Amino acid sequence: MGMEFYQTRYGQRFFDAQLPALIKGINRLAEAVEKSNELAEKAAGRISNKSLKDKLTQILLTNGFGGLIVSSFEEAKANDRKKNIVLLDDGIYLTFKADLGQEKPVFGEFACWNEDEFEEDPMVYACVANWVADLYDDSDEGLNHRINDEANMLGFTPYDE
């Protein structure tokens, strides 16, 4: 009878080098999956709502949206821009000065997310990011057109003067 596999040169190389390297690789992969799961759990709501909102604010500031960000409704109404992102302690508001065929533009909000919504649903983070991108990408004329279209008017809430 011939030699067993473990007795051959290839068998010794497999058992002495290749198999241990394979086991180490599998262990590293398992650790990476564990870390990924931990991060996913944190992203799924184990991070406080304040930190999600702060993280989103930081992203907005560092990605060029800082030119639209203000810290009060008064500042949003007073500046020359039609669209603003109002960051308050209690939430994030997207505002717009719409031309609704009146003497002066009507100041109102497209969307808002209060502090509690960030804690209740981590997907709010992505929703806000998408709305901000839409607001930023759409022209003032495009937003006016959307607001004046009756189907989209529901998305705009005018504020009383």
C-alpha cells in the first residue's frame, strides 16, 4: 500500500502551513463580520438621536450645504436666499420663499424632522439627506413650479407673517 497524504511532502505542507493559514483567515473573517454586525446595530438606533442629528449637521456643513444653513427662522426669512436649512435644537427644517402669485414671496417649510423622530426611526437620517439633496439640486424656479402644482402644494406649509 502507498503513502498516506499526510506522509507526502504536499500533505506535510498542507497540514503544517496551508491549513493553519486557512484557519487564521476564517477567524479574521468571523471577527470582521462581528464588527460589521456591531456597527449595524449601532446604526439601527442604538446611537442617541442627538448624535445622529449632530452627525448629519456636520455632514451638511462639510459637504457644501453650509451656504444654506441658518440657525433661526428669522434669519431664513431675512436673507436673500429662497431656500434655507434651519437647524434648531428641536429639529431640522427645510424652508423656501415661494412665489405664489402674491406681492412678495411666501415663506414656508417643505419638510421638518423633530428631535424625537431621529430616535424613533434611524431611517430619518437618510430621509433628511435625500430631501436636502433635492432642495439643493432643484432650482428656485423648479421649486416654485412644484409648489404651484396642486399635487405638490401639500408638501409646502406657508407660515403666517
